[in-house]
Amino acid sequence: MPTDDELSRFRNEVAQWLDKQCPLSMRQPLLPGESLPAGGRRMPGVSDDARAWLEAMGSRGFIKPHWRIEHGGAGLDSARVDVLAQELARVGARPPLAELNTGIKMLAPILLSHGTVEQQQRFLPLIARGSVRWCQGYSEPEAGSDLAALRTRAVLEDDCYVVTGHKIWSSYAHMSDWIFCLVRTSNEDKHGGISFLLIDLESPGITVEPITLLSGSSVFCEVHFSDVRVPRDQLVGQPGAGWPIAKELLSHERAMLGSAGGGLSGGGGGRSMSLAKLVGKAMEEQDTGARGALAERFGQHLAELAALKATTVRLRQENRRDAFMPSLIKLVSTELNMKREDFISELLGLDALGWDGDVAVPSVGRAQGWLRSRANSIEGGTSEIQLNIIARHGLKLPQGAAQ
Amino acid sequence: MSAANLVLSDEETMLRSSARSFLGAQSPVADVRALRDDPGSAGVRAKVWQQMVELEWPAMAIDDADGGVGAGYYPLGVIFEELGRNLVLSPLLTVCQALACLQRTGHQRATAVRAEMLNGRALVVLADQETAHHDPGVIGTRFEETSDGYILSGTKRFVLYGGQADAYVVSARLVGTPPHHADGTALFLVDAADPGVSIERFRLIDSQPRAHLRFTDVALSRSALIADPKSGAEVLAECTEVATALLAAEMLGSLSAALELTVAHLRQRVQFGVPIGSFQALQHRAARMLVAQEMTTSAVRAALRALDEDPGQAAEAVSVAKIWANDAFQQIAREGVQMHGGLGMTDEADIGLYLKRAQVASAQSGDSRFHRRRIATLKLDEESSAGG
């Protein structure tokens, strides 16, 4: 534990540093329509001040201050991390990097548990500084819920794996710099032939195409690999040891999606308030019988939201490590978000369903929101897959033939 | 505001395991059948009830200044969960509710009666319900003031342990006050032996003893008044929150046990050469049951914490807990019987006892329809008073 003297010296040091390094515009809250930088080499629409602030925080190791210095952190103890957070809050500094960061939340824990020292020192600092943006290459057109059926091949030739195949649903691949992929290094064993490979998206032979969804343009992409040469030292873990790593990473992803909860957690209060306004308005337009039914529906929604919040609080407090709990939270929060979207759509009637035209801009956004929500129970593992995991790990039910 | 603590402390975990071993030995699920089939039964094992009193369970949430333990409703909820696991028949719920009413009043008689209840010498229960659906707004029982006390008339229905109690806490409205006005509701202590009290004993499908009580011009002394027409409605509302939250905790224990029974059956029962629990159609339904159980656990704990913090502000959390307890218990009990197949329909299998209890407990202290409307109204009122 640092002494009070040491902490107050550190506080002064941080304060002076912030005074010089944090641009005034980065001490203002985000404007409507503005978002935090996602990091990486390509950051369209990010201001010079935001770039400078990201660079300053990153090079000082302050984005992940508790990470070790050789991993791109600042190697701070928890007392100093708290002081840093207090000083950032005091000047009203924006976070330099958006919260949902695939490199930090999903890949970094895997590199720490399975990467070599060289891999950790090569990749972690770039993640910690926000200078490289990562995306995920898991699903394939023929390997969705049955992820282990993946067919993208990686064949060892000299010092390189030669990769050929087709990945789908890679979020933000068109804005990312690197992709972590599950590839097949052997056909002998379905699960035991899978390896975990890190690939630079600028490598020759890679093409990235965004996917158009029901709701319109999206951040999802298809990524095609044609004889892409990947140095063999970019394989994480042993060849054929990729499946347990993949599952470990998926549980980090579910935790991330569950904590985002389709945007539910944290923002829950504000979101339910706007629903309350809509319901209140609809109540005024209804007769007494319809009002009762509407009140019951709204009451049920509030009860589900309240219990979900209480459950996330309880799980954090209980510090439970049960393998099925991220699946449970993911299942409940995504389904609740979808029910909310359905409820709003029903309350607004045809006003919620505009596609294009002059007058319908808010309505178009609403319809896109509703359409997009249909993916909540599919992405990050379908609800059916989550139910499999809950049955197997939560209830210890025996595995069926097809699982 | 920091989030309420929803974990069990070491002390509460110990309380849970000692309650579980006591009830496992003294009050197993099979006792529901035994008490049901015993014509002389009072709906409780006298020895078990005496031990509950000695363990100070009725006193758990009563302030220590009033002769209680002062531990609050959160640990009492842990005990109710354990009672629920074994579907224990006892008057503890209605006694805790009556005690919550008596705790709020400083009257000498109330203090004396409370002491008698806490040492197990008197059984006093709440008599407030008048209709087949829980509706605290309906009080048809009337009282008027006389020169030396009160005259009370009316009917109370579905009173738990009404045929066994020595006395009742009865809600009544002052003759001439309009039905939905806040003032005018008072609470009285009425002896079962008072002239004008008639008792009709019966049981519902869950085997808990109940009674319809008729009060015909019952003459009461001044000391029978335990909450006057200014405060009666508030006292009654608070003790109703207490009973609802404790019932939800009890239901959580019941539905958890029913889930365990069902999952054990899914693992054991072999058809088509494999355990039926390996079928995905059943696995997904069973997984949904576990989801409901986890969500109910959180909702119940949040409600008990809210009660301990401020019973006047606990309505929303209590309703959330009761909605989850109702719906999860009904879902798990119904699915449980279905997954037990033909065995589930026999009196021999325990799962059916849970189904019967689910049906009664869900209607008691408000069904989900009632509580959904209540929280919707609370939220919309809050919204419009915030300037909409």
C-alpha cells in the first residue's frame, strides 16, 4: 500500500499532466450524435483533439492503468488507479476509448492466459493503447450454432499458415486492423482440429464486405480468406488446442453482451422512463378495459426489468463463477430487450413501421430498432444454445446425442 | 444510492442450514399428507410450532425493544424459504403479519398480547380478507362507537388458522365513511370466544386450515382498538407488505424444492433407453425453470431488503417479488407434474403437493394480475408527478 504522501504526490503529478494533456474539448460531455473513438488505425470522423487525447492516455498507459507496463498499462496499484479515476472525473475528462472494445474485453484475457510472453508483449500494448482495433472471426456460413463444424483451413507451409475460407458476422471487420480467427488445422478430430490464429487484415488475399440486414446497413461483415499467409508465431496456444480457448472467449463475450444487456444495464432507468411516457399516453387514448390490459403488460415488463437488475447485482456480489450464469443473463436481457421493442412497436402502431420517405424519420429509426432487436436472441450464441448451456451446467442434465 | 446487498451473510447461511436440518427432521414434506389425513389435526404439529416459538422465529423481525430479536425481515425470509421447501404447515406467516400490526401500536393491551404471542401462549392471526380475490380496498366490516366501546359487524373470509386462533386482528371501517377514503379504517383485537363470533372451518387444496368468520354485533371494549381510524389503513398496508414478501420467500423455497425434485426425476427416469433429461425439448423447458428460479431469488431478496429499509416504500419491490414467485412457482409446479408423467398425478408423488400449494399461494396476498396493475400504477403516478 502506498503512503498518503506518495498518493498525494501521484495526485499532483496526474493533475499537472492532465492540465497539459487533456484538450479542453475532451472535458465536455459527448454531444448528441457524437461517440467515443473505437481505436485502431482507421477512425473516420474522430476529431484531432479526440485522437490526441487517445494518444496521450495510451502512451502513458492510463487506458488500462492496472495492466503491467510491458503490456501497455501503467502498472498502477488499486489505490493509484482510484486516484487517477478521481482526477479524470475532477476535470470531467471523457473516456479516451469506447467501453465495448473487442481487444480489451475479449482477446486480452485470452492472450494473458494462453499467449506466449512474446505474443503478450507484441499485442497487448497495442490493445491497451487503442492503436489496433480487433474483430472476431468465428462463425461461418456452415458453422453457426454448431461452431465446431467450421471449415476455414490453415495449412502449415514453412514458417506460415496458409489460410483459406470464409468467416461471417464479424462485427466491424471493415473498420478493424486485425482479426482473431478459429481455423481448422486438422480434419481428424472435429473439436481437436481447431486452432486460434491472429491475422493482420492488411494481409494479401483478404476481402471484407459489410452485410445488409433486415434493418438496413449494419456493422456485420463477411471476411474471405484466399491463400492468406500468416506467420506461425501468430498461433495462440498449441495447434489443435483452439476449442477450449474459443469457449473461454465466448464466455467473455457473453459477459460483455450481458453487461451491455442490449443497452439495458445502466441505462435501464432512463429507458423504462420513456416507455412509461408512451404507456401513459396510450392509456389516455384507451377505454377502461383496454387500460387494465395495458397496465398489466407494463407491470409485467417492469417486474422483469427489476428482477434482471437485481440478478446482475446479486451475481456480482456473490462473485459466482458458474459457467451458466453469463448464459442466463444473456438470455434474459436479450429477450427482455426484444419484448420492450415489441411493446413500443405495438403502442405506436403503424407510426412505428416507417421505412423511408420525407415525413417518417423518427418512425424509420424506430422500425430499424425493432428489426435490429430480432437479432438479439441470435447473435453471441442463440437463445437455444444458451438454454443448452444452462441445462448442462446449471442443472447437470445429461448431454443428448446431437449436442 | 448503492445497490442493496442481496447475498446471504455467513450468519444467514448458518441460520439456513440449521433451519433446514431442524425442519428436515421434524417436518418433512410427507407431514402434509399425514396432517391432511388426520381428522383431529389442528393443521400444525404442536411440538414443531412450540419449537419454532422457542427458536424465536415469530420474534425474528420484531424490534428488540419490543421483546423481539430485531434481526429484520431479510433473515426471516431465509427461514420462510426453508418452511416453503418442505411445505411446512404452520401459522407462522399469519402470526408474523399480526405481530407487524401490533408492533406499530403503543396500546397497553397490544403490548400484552404481543408478549403472549412471542412466548407461544396465545395464537393471534390476521383477519382482513373478505373476497375470493385479494383486494385490500374492500372492507365491508363496519364498526360504530358506543358509550363504553365499539360494536363490530361483518364477515372475514379465508382466515388462516381462523379456527385455531385465540384472537384475531380484524380490520373494519367506521360506519358512514365513504368506501375508498383513506381515513376510517381501524384495527381491533377480537377474541374468538367473544359473543357474536361464529366460525366456519375448512381447508383449501393445500391443506392449510382456514375459516370464514362472522361477526354479529360483537361488543368490544375501548382497549380492543389497536389502530384508530387515522392510522389503521397505513398499519394494515405495511403488515400486508410484510405478509406478501414473506409469502414470496416461502414460495421461493417451495419452487426451488419442486425444481430439484423434477430435475432429479429427469436424470433418473429412463425411456427409449436414455434418461429423459437428455431430450432437448425437456432440457430447454427445465432451463427456463432454472432461469425463473434465479430471477425469483433476486426479486425476493430485494423485496425483503426494501422492507427492512422502509416498509412504506417497499410496495414496488414486494409486488415484483410476488409476481415472480407466483409465475415461477406455477410454471415449475405445472411443468414438474408434466415431466413426472403419470407418476406426477398420484398422491404418492410429492410434486403434486407443490402444485396444490402453488395454486393457493399464487392467489393469496394478490395474484400476478393484481400486482402487475399495482406496479404499473405506481410507475405511471411517479412519472406524472415528476412532471411527465
